[in-house]
Amino acid sequence: MRNLADIKILYNDWPYGVDEKIVHLVVWTKFDLEDDPSTDDLTPKARKEIDDFVDKTFRASTDPGNVVWFKNWRSLKSVHAVEHFHVMLFDPDKEFLTAVTGNDVPMIEKLK
């Protein structure tokens, strides 16, 4: 997926109300992930690009069955200014999370 310097993986500071074992990350990119204006869905090329990145970055380091990703349609995005997609991991290794997020911590932990 392009230049890794153009990608930042962080905890979602406003995660969805899901099981506590599910970690919700956001992958922020400095480049657009092309969508089809007629459907608001990703193009096949963009979908493959994201899936390949998720395979290499997440599924290769954890149980692939415990990883899902999604990108909100443009009409559902809460942040429009910066391109991003979501990755959810079930019960991932804490050391892996530290490495993949560059030592980021969930907002809830920062507030303790």
C-alpha cells in the first residue's frame, strides 16, 4: 500500500460499543482510497489495496479470522478531511498493538 510514511495506525478514540476484547484501530492515510461515485463504495482496486495491506500488517501477525476491516461510505464518514479505514482485532497481542500503533494508547487509558 504505497509509502508506509503516508500511513498512521492509531487507536480509535471514539470506538463503537463492542466486546471489550475487540480492539478498534483506525488506519489514516495521506492518499485517497478511490470510491465509485455512483455507488459510494470502494473501487475493486482500492479494496484490493486495503485488503493486501491488512493481510500484511494484521493477519500475518495474528489469527486471520480475528481481523476485519471496513471503510465507511463517504456519506457516513465522521472525519472527511483525512482518508481512513477501520480495522477491528479480536483479542490481539498487546505487544503487537504497541508495535503496530507506534506506542499509541487508547484515549480511555490516557484519561485514567
